[in-house]
Amino acid sequence: MDVNINSPSSLIDHVKVSFFGGIDEIGGNKLLLADGDTRVFLDFGLSFASQARYFEFAIQEPANVDDLKKTSVIPELPGLYRGSSEERLVDGVLLSHAHADHSAHIPLLRSDIPVFTGRYTSQLLQIRGHTFGKSWDTDFEHLSFENLQTGKDAQIGGLSVRPYRVDHSVPGAHAFLISTSVGDIVYTGDLRLSGSRKSFTEDFIHIMRRRDIKYMFCEGTNIAPPDKMESHKLPNEEAVEGKANTLMGKEEGLIIYDSSPLDIDRIRTVSKVAKKQGRKLVLASRIGYILLETLKTKLIGDLPKKGEFSIYLGRTRVRGSGYDAYEEVGLEGRYFHERELAEDDSLMDSLVFGPEGREEILKHPKDYLIFTTNGITTLQQFKPLHGGIAGTYIYGKAEPFNEEMEMSFDRLLNWVKLCGMKLGYAHTSGHASRADLERIIKEISPEVLIPIHTEHADEVEKLATKLHVKVKRARPQSSLEFR
């Protein structure tokens, strides 16, 4: 696709947006906005669907940037990536939030391409990256982050950008108002009206209602035909707390709650439930590390403090003297974030690890609630060689929406069954419901709506038509011109 990146437009009444992801899929947002001589990416995320066509985690993974270019998982544009000596032709990336489908390909960028985002998002990216260790696709430290302030204008080349906080399942999410030569453009990022920060989205809608919005790039994750809707999704975070209380109040055995690693609000919710039910909260090491680092930032209040939870360190094995001789170790031989946790003397009384740690939890299951972000690994490590795990497994993530996720979910169900645990659900979406999205579009009332971050843009079209909003459809690897 020709995006004319080498021939900057001198027109003052012309904006071009090229779509390298986020169209006809959920996530993978990569929108290149060009206005005059200014070029800015709106997010730079991982498309799980595109990458899954050519790569498989832990079996066949991309080894470098070229592997992603040759499969068109990332755009092959000059002067964009690390190691490039070509002229820099992109002025920056506007990053809405820290989820991988919006941010995961940012480490591939050159260090002189600034990333404009909120302060918590930039910190959370570096915290998250550290849990994987430094690699060509996980290292954020070389990047230049320009921290934006809510409601304050920032100048990026010829563009004026104003960020607004919105509610999402990861804190620090922003939508953007972008003033261009053809008028005001809104980029919603991901947002909802059902979480603990719904007032942020309400404020954003109220302010946008007073503007004359020309174009709005609007996420539509939860816009789908009835047969494609999640069957276990709850309406809001309060309902999650209520459902979790109900499930735990009936359980005499162990509770394992499986959530997304960056859903900090869910930690707060589950922590409250654990306290009410008299259970000790045990966090898997990755989410424990993220929480401890988040507490250091002091950007989010009302979270469980150090000493109010334990952290489970996963199994670590080292080769013994014989070919088949493996011995599980305690604090030695650990990597990345687990090494830091193990070396922190102030945490020693809060760490759970090794056979003894697992056996203690299994001996007194009613006393514990394990909060994990990888259910299969947790079940695999806690299941005894003979027998199962008495208790309830609560699934607190979005239900699978593609073939690869369905296969992974089927494996999880096999493990839950193998362990003999009951299965429960307690989750709400990080995205606006159909009714809330209809309200958002109606109140902001853009002249033109461009559906993104959805597999069902046709359903968004129906909704917009009912609201008398014009719709422009984009296609993957295509461009739209605005005048």
C-alpha cells in the first residue's frame, strides 16, 4: 500500500489516515495520521490475529523485526525501527494505554521517535516489560516518553493534541482530541462506562459534546450480533464483586481467581472480597510485582498494601547430577521480576514457594484465595500427583473471541476438570456495552464515524445510521483521506 510517506503533503485542507491494524479485528491498533508535514501513529499495538497466522508462542516465535516485516505483522516503513539509518519520517506515537494490542510493538521503534502518553502508562509499560526481561521486543527503556497531562494541549509537529482520561480495565487510559487542518478528530482508544473510573468517561463525553467533532475513530469491541456476545459477562465492577462474594461464600475449598495482569481494579475488587471472606490473598509473582511497583508510583490509591497479601513464586527447577535428576529449588535460579522479589528482604515473610508453600495452601484451602494471571500454569503447579484440588476456579477474563483463544480456553477447561474444581465466572468488560456505545456516539455526535477495534463494523454502521451519523469504512492496509 502506498502511504506517500516519502512525499509530505503541503495541502492545508487534507488529512490522510493509513490503517496498519485495528480494522476488522479487536486490537492491533496502528493508525498513521498525516496532516501536512506531520505524521503521528495512533497506538502501535500487536495484532494477535496477524501474528498468529505465522507464529506460535514458545514454538515458533519471531526472532527480530525483519520476521515481522516479511509477514506484514508490522508495516515496512522507512526510518521507523531500531537500527534504521534512514531519515525519521514519523513525528511520534500517541499511545492511549498499556494493553499489548495498543502498545506491544512500541519497543521496536527508534529511540528518537517520542511516545506521547500519560505518566502512569509509561511507567506501567516499563514495569510490564521488566517481568519478561530485556529483549528486542520487550525493552522499553530506550524510548523517549513525553508525559501528557489530562486536558492540556500538546504540540506534535503541526498537530495540537489534548488527552482526556477515560475508564478502562487498565488504569491510565486516555482518549485524544486532535486538532487538524480539516477540523477536530477524536480517537477514543478503549473506554467504558461500567468501571470504577466511569466518571472519567462521563467527563470526556460532556466536554466533547461542546465541540464540533468532524471525525471520530471509535472502538466497537462489544458491538456484535447476539450469537457472538459473551454469555457470562457482568454489567459492571460492582456486579463482579457481588458475584465473587457469592461464589466464595459457598466454597469450603480453595479459590483460584484468574484475571488479566494489568487489571489493577480487579486486584482491588478481589482483595476486598478476600478480606470479607476471611481468606489470605496470594498473588502470582507477575501480578504481585506489578502491584508492588504500582504502589511505588503513588498514582493509584485504595490498593492492598505490602503485608496485606502474599506472593507465590512459580516452580523453578535446576538440573541435577544425573540426566533425569531435577530438584526444585527455593529462591535460587530465578529470573527477572522473581529475582527482585526473592532478593527483597522486606518480602521474605510474604513469599510462598516450593513444595512446602503449595502443600500449606492445599492443607488449608479455605484460608486462601490465589489470584493468578495464568490459570493453566497455576493449576499445573498446584495439582498433586495423585488427587485433585477441592475448590472453585473463577474465570475473570474476557471469553475467547478467536480460534486460538478458544483452543487455549479449552485447555484451561481440561485442567479445571482434571483438578476436579468447580468453574465459576465473575468478569465485566473493559469496553463499552452496545447501549453505552450508542450513547457515546449520540452525545458526541461526530459528523463522520470510523469504526475500529471491532470484528463487526457492520453492526456499528447500523447503530450509527440510527443516530444519523455518517460512517466511513476502512479496510486493513488501506487509507482514508479527509478534507
